[in-house]
Amino acid sequence: MSSIKLKNELLLEANLNVNLRRMVYDYFNAEPNKKRQTAKRRKLSKVEGFADAKKAFMKKPKKTQDSFKLKDALKFVKENGATKKKFDKKIYEYNKKIVVTGIKEIKQILGSKSKPKVKYNKIENILKRIRNFHVFKKGNIRETAYVEAWKSAYLESNTPKSFDAKKFTNAQRIMMQGIRHFK
């Protein structure tokens, strides 16, 4: 049997519905329950092709990785709405707590008398830490508006010269209006 024919047969048998990028997002998405997160990661690591998808994902720039994570999370919400355990009350509260804590830390840094460069670095680290904890809820904004608000809040508001608190706050307010996708 030729290698091309064998390869074609293997492709026919493979489950082409497996979304490896979605699995990579699930792998890196934090859970409130550490045991549940460890079990999920162990299970995902055993999926064929996952290791290559994870390597390819890790080679991308951090901002691109975060953008992919956001789009995959929104796609998951669109497909499943509020019917999956992933968006139960516990996850919502966990994400909200982390985001609110991060925003309070940013306010404290802005009120401090540190040098602008030190403030920028501290705020940059906080934004990196909280930008993938999405507080999804039912609302009326579209997916594209949410993505634009997220980019404005977490990628564009903090420039090396200054932090635009007004831009961050307005974008965060838009995100908190909620998304249309919930059933």
C-alpha cells in the first residue's frame, strides 16, 4: 500500500470536527477548581495533534494569542449560550473577582506618586494578568463591539508614555453591558 493511499485513509478515519485551537484555549483558560483544571489539561494533552497545535499557538505573539482566546471564548458562548457548565455562576464570580481586583490595583497605582515609567510597567503587568478573564453576561452588544472594546481596554489604553484611564474605563463599561449570544 502506498504512503499516499495510507495517508488518505487515515485522514478519512480522523475526527475532523476536533477544533484544536479551541482545545488550546481550554487548556490555558483558568478554572476556579484547580483539580478540575489539572484533570482537564491531562485529558487535552492526550488528544492527537494537540501538542503540535499548542506549540504553534505558543510561537504566536502574546497579543495574538489573547485575541485568539477571546474570539474562541465568544464563539463558545455563541454556540452554547448559558447552557454549559463553563459559564455557570461560579466561573462568572471567579472571573469578575479577578477583573475587579485588577481594576482596583490599577486605581491604586494611578493614585500613587511613582514615576510614569514605573506606573506603566505595573499597569502593563496587571492588564496582562486580567485581560483573559472575561465577565460574560447577557446583554445587547454584538461580538465585534465586544472585541473592539476589549482591544481598546487591554491593548490600546496603555501606551509607553501614559495610561489612558478614560479609554480603559469606557471600554470596560461597554464590555460589562453584556453579549447578545446568551439564550
